[in-house]
Amino acid sequence: MKNFRWFVPTLYILFLMAPIYWLLNMSFKTTNEILGGFSLWPKDFTIDSYVEILTNPVWYNGYINSLSYVLLNMIISVSFALPAAYAFSRYRFLGDKHLFFWLLTNRMAPPAVFALPFLQLYSSMGLFDTPLAVALAHALFNIPLSVWILEGFMSGVPKEIDETAYIDGYSFPRFFVKIFMPLIASGIGVTAFFVFMFSWVELLLAKTLTSVAAKPIAAVMTRTSSTAGYELGLLAAAGVLTIIPGAIVIWFVRNHIAKGFAMGRV
Amino acid sequence: MNKTQNNKAWFLVLPVLAIVSLNAIVPLMTVVNYSVQETFGNNLFFFEGVRWFREVLDSERFQDSLLRQFSFTGIILAIEIPLGVAIALSMPKKGIWASVCLVLMSLPLLIPWNVVGAMWNIFALPDIGLLGYTLNAMGFDYNFTRQAISAWFTVILMDVWHWTSLVVLLAYAGLRSIDDSYYQAARIDGASKWAVFLYIQLPKLKHVLTLAFLLRFIDSFMIYTEPFVLTGGGPGNTTTFLSIDLVKSALGEFNLGAAGAMSLIYFLMTLLVCWLFYTLAMRGEER
């Protein structure tokens, strides 16, 4: 019995890999071969689809746009959340619990509810079709998430460290940057990972808030998928390329993922 | 941790409060505004009271998408939670293989949602997709763009593919936090594997499983992109879930009043669940 334990995870991973393999398979086929019929691997191996994506500005700008609002969102979310998380983990103040709950409700708000009002809000602010608009909109669910995860990590740092630092004559900002932030470095890493994840995978808001100049890769792809059929190879290649940044990020935080989840704070 | 009472801590929270308020309160009030007014264009609005709410709640369209939404959420929860726990239980405990499992299993979580939809579209095409071709070759009549049952099967399988890993990761983390002494005590008592699961592992997992359950509930309740890209809500309206319906009537038909009322009803439902979640999770943590 014991020797068969690996069987379940292996089967599950095979199930996970099957659609990804199929995407890879399609991305290396020529259009003729794709439409020609079913085949388990590419017979006319070609990298034309990838070449097209990496040389056509419509395509590669999509990646640049996506990455720029994700990074912008990461900076906004983490830097805003840090002091707030510290307040929640160290102090009791008027209305703290209500505030915390209210923040959380925003993590639970369906983006579909906010799509139209966001469009109007950011248009009237003159931010429509900029990466900043998407980054700010994604902050709606990423800031509460960051506060939540960071608060968990900060509560793990004993309070005596703060007090000792104050006695040693550190001011609050100096203490926070020089002593406290290095202590919760792994927490900041895990937070950045989840912020990256939720901003990278979200499409509804990103698509609603952009039209031409800041169009995310995901929206570029929807355009191709609606013209159907003959551009399947391109679509597949673009899909494969969107998996890569995520895979790289996972590799970096692989030892922290379980811990981040374990805190029960996603 | 015993916290100090200090109202100056508000200053630390202020930046977050400002940016989230901008994002949450202004749009929410816009929605409230729409939900009680009627417009004939030209920015002329007339107060309508609760008419939109009554209309939405009475409409068959809303009731149907709500029913579809609950069926979908119920089915995926019934599959993903037990499956996730079973996989977490049989995963390697440490070493290189544990890392390999974690990395490979997290992969679906980091794929943009529309790519998930597009990927499954290609995977399930009846003539050239691996899944569709295999099913048809095995003698099933499968075509997810034409048959409601096939479409549902594909959407559910896709969600299981996409999100079971989240349950696995949570359950795995929960299992790792169980102290070895529990297992030793169980061995001395000669407890069976089933008894160990029922009396040690399951109670210890209660907290993370509550969390997994509610996270999956909320996220599947808001599902939009994946089914939209995969089936476009069809065939007919058979896979039109709440979010798809809402976006259709707000951004597609520009039916502001009805969409506003529907948004609020929708938001209140998730808020109720959120409150439940918060109370349950916080009771476990004793904060």
C-alpha cells in the first residue's frame, strides 16, 4: 500500500499538465497542420508563432503593458499596506476591527460589480487607458490582501524588538526601515508573490480600463480568439508566454508558498 | 499578542484608507445611484425608488443565472474540497519531490484567467483538441459549443483543474503543522489509518478547510473570465453565471438601472458570506 502513495499526486499532476502540453503542442504547429486534423505532436515543427509575437509590437507591447501595471500595483500595494499592517498588528485603536473587516469585504467584492463605475471614475480622472488606472483598480483587492498577509507575519515578530529599538533612540521610520522590514523580509516576499498573482491573472478590470495604449496581453489575446480558427497557433504561443512569468515567480518563492498559505491568509 | 491602545495608529492606516475608499466608496455610490434612477440619455436621471430591485428580483433571467451560479458553486465545492484533501494526504512530506509537487501544482494558479479559458477551449475542441477528440473516439457524443451537458462538464472540469491546487496547498500546509507526537500516540494506541484521519488530521485541518471552503465559494461565485472565454455563456444561456449576466447588461446593453440593482444584490450576497467567513475564521484565531 505504502509504495502506491506517489500514484495519486502523479496522476493529478498529469491531469494538470495535459492542457498545458496541448497548448505547447499547438504553439509549435503550422496553421495548416492545426486545421488539418488531430495529432499528438507537431509534425511540421515551427516557431513562427513565437517569432510573430516577439517581433509584432501589438503583441509584445501587450506583455510590456501587463508587466508594467502588475509591477506598479505591486509597489503601490506593498508600500501602502506596510504601515497599515503594522498598525493592525501592534495597536488597538478606535474602530480597528470594523476597519479590518471593511478592508476584507473589498477582497470579496466581485470585479464585475465595479467594472462600469471604475470606467467612469478613471475616465473622469483622466487616467483611462494608462497602466496607472489598472494598477490603482487592482489595488482594490490587492491592498486588503497585502494588509492581511503582512499583519500575520508582523504579529510573529515579538513586540520587545520594537520597544528595545525605541529605547535605543531609533525614530519610528528609521526603526521600521532598518530593523523591522529586514525581519519580515520573507513576509514581504510572500505578499509580493500573491499581489503579483492576483494582478497578473485578472482580466475583467484590466480590459475595461484600457483601450489602445495600455492594452494588456490578455486583452490582445481575446481579440485573436474571437476571430477564431486560423490564428489558434498564435493564440497558443501567446498563452505559453503568459505562463512563463508565473512559473519564474513560483520557482523563487517555492519554499515560502506553503508557509504563506499556512498562515491561512490568502 | 497584547496590543497597546493608541489612536494615533490611525495615521498609519490613513494611506490605505484613502486609496481603498477611492476605489470602493465612489464606485459603490455610483452603483447605488444608478439602481434607484431611470435615464433616457443626455445625463437626465429620474428617481425610480426600488422599482429596479423589484424588477431584477422578479425577472426570470436573474433567477436563472442565480440558480446556475449556485449549482456551479455547489458542484465544484463538492469535488474540489475532498479531492484536494485526498491529494494533500498522499503527497510526499519533505525533500525534493515535495518541492517539485508544490511548484507543478501551483502552476495553474498563476495562469491568466482568460488563458485558462483559451487553453481549455483548444484542449476541448471536438475535432482537434486532446480532450474532445479522446472523448469522441471513446464513443461519447461530446461538443461543448452545442450541448449544454458537455459545456457544463467542461466548465466544471476546467475549474477543478484550475483551483483544486489551492485546496491542496492549504490542506498540505495544515497537515505539516500537525505535531509528530500526535502520530506517535496514535501508533501506540494501534489506531487505523482511517481513525488517524478522522480523529487527528480532520479536526486539525478544520481551520484551513473552512478557509478553503469559503475562498472557493467566494471566488467561484465571482467567476467570469474562464467560462466567458470558454463558452461565452452558451450554448444559449446555459453557462451564463451571475457575473457574465451582469457584465452583459451593464457594459453590453448599458441597462444601468437594472445592472446597478443587480450589482447591489450580488454584492450584498457576497458580503453576507464574507461576514460569515470573518466570524468563523476569527473565532478560530481568538484575536
